[in-house]
Amino acid sequence: MAPRSRLAEAEQLLREVNEWTEEEIEALPKLYQKKAREYRQLSQPGEE
């Protein structure tokens, strides 16, 4: 896979994580829940 294609795929996945509901995150394994919440927190500066 070309680097640009991988970057576009990663950006799409990160946008999807931001759109997940809390219920969708709760359905994930614990490690993924933690990482999804960390990402969401980092992607929304100023909100804690």
C-alpha cells in the first residue's frame, strides 16, 4: 500500500473514532476503549 493511501486510511479511521457513540466504545475490548477515549480527548482541545 502506498504511503499516501495509508495516510488517507488512517485519517478516515480517526474521523470514524470521533463519531463513535459511547455505547460503541463500550462494546470494544478494554485497551481499545482506552485508546479511543484518549484519542477523542486529544482531538478536542479545550474540552475536558
